[in-house]
Amino acid sequence: MSMHLLTPTQLLLLLGSLAYFGLHSLLASVRVKRFVAHHLPQLMPAYRLFFNAVAVILLLPLLWLVHQDPGPLLWAWQGPWKWLMHGVSGLALLGLLWSARSYDMSVFIGLRQWRERRRVTGEPESLHISPLHRFVRHPWYFLALLMLWSRDQYLNQTLFYILATAYLVVGSRLEERKLVHQYGDAYRLYRRQVPGLFPLPWRWLRTTEAHRLSRLARERGAPLP
């Protein structure tokens, strides 16, 4: 699609989304974290808090733009499909809330790093494979995609959803580079056995295997079987 064929809203969404996703990836990168840890170590305890605050604040204008001008309707779920999609979206939201119990939210937000005045770049927790992580490596991304694509679709909104979906695919790959660096062979083996964004019936971990990989991650350096 040529730039001159885009409406002002679509152009803003495209450029704004690319800028947002690029900045998000940059701030999440190990290279930037190491730079801050080396040159401005006093800022590291607040880095995660800062990262999350920037992610939320800069996302709000894009969401407002989509809300104000979603564009023409592309399709709307009708009849039983409408109720099915409402059910999918509701279950995805419940899944997000339920799975949050498996995370240390103080670490996710950055409060623990701030309280402990941590100046290292790694996360202050070992590899933990929650019930949903036994079936998909990025359950929050998967559930977020279900919520996005189970809605009625409007042109500008769909453009934003396509960009967001592409970023989740690329971002998950970038995130896993850091996880391999942090957890070593345990994460490599986990990645072989569990799909990334979409669960597959024939690829999942039993509870005992998930515990074994968590122990392997703590050992960090044990050879692959």
C-alpha cells in the first residue's frame, strides 16, 4: 500500500506503531540495559518501572486514535458466531487474570527491583514454567491475540491489529534470545518441546518435565539430554 493511498489516521497509525514498537524493542534489549548498568548504574533499580511506564503512556495515543477513527466496518460476527467470539474474548481475559497468579507481579512491574536496589540487567527470578507455559511459551501474547481478533473488525483498527500481531511474533523471538542467554540449555530444550504463540495438541509438557527444566535452569550449564 503506497503512502499516498493511506488516510491521515492510517498514516499516523503506521508511523506511530512502528516508532512505538521500535522504541519498545530498543528499551527491552540487553544492549541498552547493559549500557545503562555500566554508565548510569544508579538508574538500574528503576529501569523496569520506567520501561513499563513508557510502554503504557506511549500506547495510549495509538489506542485513542483507533477508538476515535476505527474506519469502515470490514466484518461483524453474526448470530452464534457473535456469542462464540464473546465467549472466546471473555475466556481469554479470564485466562490473563488467572495466569497472572503464576507471575511475580512485583518483578514484572519493577517494584521488587526498585525495593532491592538491583543494578543487574537480568530478571531476579529463576525459570518458572506455569500451567499455561506448559502448552505455549508466550501465553499472554496468545491470549491477547485471541482478544484482538475475536472482535468486530474495522479497517483502521485491523491495520493496528496486524501491526501489533507482527510485533508480537517478532518481539517473542527477540525476547527468547534473552531467555536463552539467561537460562541456557534449559530454555533451548523447553523451546523444542513447547510451541511459541499458538498451542498445538501434540506439543506440551507434563508437570514433572516442567519441574525438571526449572531445576536444569538453576544449574545453568548442564548438558542437553
